[in-house]
Amino acid sequence: MSTEESVHTLPDGLELYAKTWKTSGSPLAVLAFIHGFSDHCNAYHDLFPTLVSAGVEVRSFDQRGWGRSVKNPRDRGNTGPTSQVLSEIHSFLQSLPSRPDVPLFLMGHSMGGGQVLNYIFHPESPYNGDKSTRPKFAGVLLYSPLIAIDPSSRPSKLIVAAGRIVAKLIPHKQRYSPLDANLLSRNKDVVKEFVADTLCHDTGTFEGLAGMLDRGIWLEGMMAAGDGAWAKSELPFWFGHGDGDLITSYSATKDFVKALTEKGGDVKFCSYEGAYHKLHDELPETTERFFADVKAWILAKVPETKGKVIQDEVERVEGEGGINTAVHGDVETEGKAKL
């Protein structure tokens, strides 16, 4: 494996830090990855090297306001409105080399998961605009996605409403909004590393924080509104969530998976018992399970490896004594979400 750092320049001239994790030979697939709140693309540790070892090239970037894309402390968390967030994801995806013979996947974690779902489904997203610029995805993966904040951490409706008003008056005013690091992972070393990482600055703007919450509210509203609100998507989806997550709502993810499946979607859901928010940095047995599930799902969508991956997964499950498919899923039933 090798890595390459680069710059993605946005239309307004802002330079975003970008990085590629490369396979030693031609990749079987490419994964574009969107990070979460108070996070950056170099904080996903073994996830990307693990995918590279399976033949999947990973391309990611630090979003506006986050990570190494911040050049001045006053820019921390200054993401802009949702329209800008989605257009910048689209801009990054448009910058990827054209490889018609290599399947492209899109993955988002936490805030990035909510952004990806809005990018795919929102009618005003650039993905649903000019079809000539639409990336051709082989599949979309979301884990611990911000569809809703867990009820134990969710701000009151009054605070959300007040935040929207303040966001209109002073949109770029920064607000320190710390995550409870102890809720990120059961792995205490991960918690300590997050606290010590100065790039995880826990700072948003009123506009950015309001937009983040509103994106989740829109997704919940789409579920509640029924058929008329759903953008048509033929894409396969993979969802993963730990049932011990107290940051983003596990039940909201289950509800979204159920609604998407009922619309005839190709959906796979993997639940991780007891796991917290960072599935990529959890206790070893959980993280290894998560890595295996992600790899298997991606490679099962790649024509060259599909048959072998399904057989390997069947053998692995049998070797483990038959894992509960409600917890770990079933590669052979991807059209039916297991809840």
C-alpha cells in the first residue's frame, strides 16, 4: 500500500486537503469516503489500509471547516449551508479519475453518512440535477449515520428553533459543541486519542450546526411523508450501526433501512451488539467484524470477485457456528434487510 496527499481546489478557490490510499496494483474498486463531525480523513486508522489490502482504493478529503483543510482557527467548522456542503462533495467526486471499468462506491460516517443520504436523495442535491455530471456508483455505504441524534443526546426543539434563528443572524459565529468522547468507543485508547487530536476541534458555526441537524430532520420527514417524498434510487445500500451508540440514533437507522427496503431497495443492514459510535475504532472483535462485513459487501458487488466473496462468507459464517443474521446480515439476501 502507498498513500498520496493532494489538494482539491473548490470553485471559490479554497484548497481542501485530500488523500488517496492506493493498492499495489490496479484496484478492483474505488471507495470515496466522507468523514464525520469534528473528524478528518486521517483519523480512520486501520479501515482504509484494510480495504486497500482487499484491492479497494480509498479516496477522501477533509471537508471545509475540518481537519487539514482549516488554515486559520476562525475557519473551524465554517462549513457553509447544506447546499454548499453537498456541492463540495459533488465537486470532489467529479475530480476523481474516470475509470469506467472500476466500480465506484461512496461511504459516509456519522455526519458524513447524513450528508451522503442527503446527497443521494434530496431533490435539490447536485446528484439529482444534471444527469451528465452524476457519478455512477456501484453502491453506497453508511455507518452510524446522522439521520437523527440519539434521544439521550438530542437538543430540545426549543434549542433547535433558537439555533435556526441565530444561524440566520450570525451564521458564521463559531460555537464550541463538544462530543462526549466517552461515547465514541468502548476502546479507551481511542477515546484518549480523540481528546488529544487537535484536528478534532469540536467547533461548528451556528449555520453549520443548524444545517447538520436540519439534514437529519429532512431525512426523518422523508420517511414520514411516504412515497411522494422519496427520490427514486436504484443504488444498493449497506448500513451499519452499533446498538450501543448514544450519539447517532440506532433506531432511526433501522427505521430508514426498513422504509428503504419497503420501497423495493437493495439494502443490507448490519447491527453490532453493544458497539458505540466509531465502528472502525471499537473493541477488536467488533472492529474486525465491521471490516469483514464492509469488505464482503463491496467485493460482492465487483464482478471479478462476487462469487468468491459469497462462498468465503458462507464458509466463515458456518465456521463461526452460524452467526445471527439479524446481527451480522446475510450476504445472500441483500435485497431483504434483516432487522
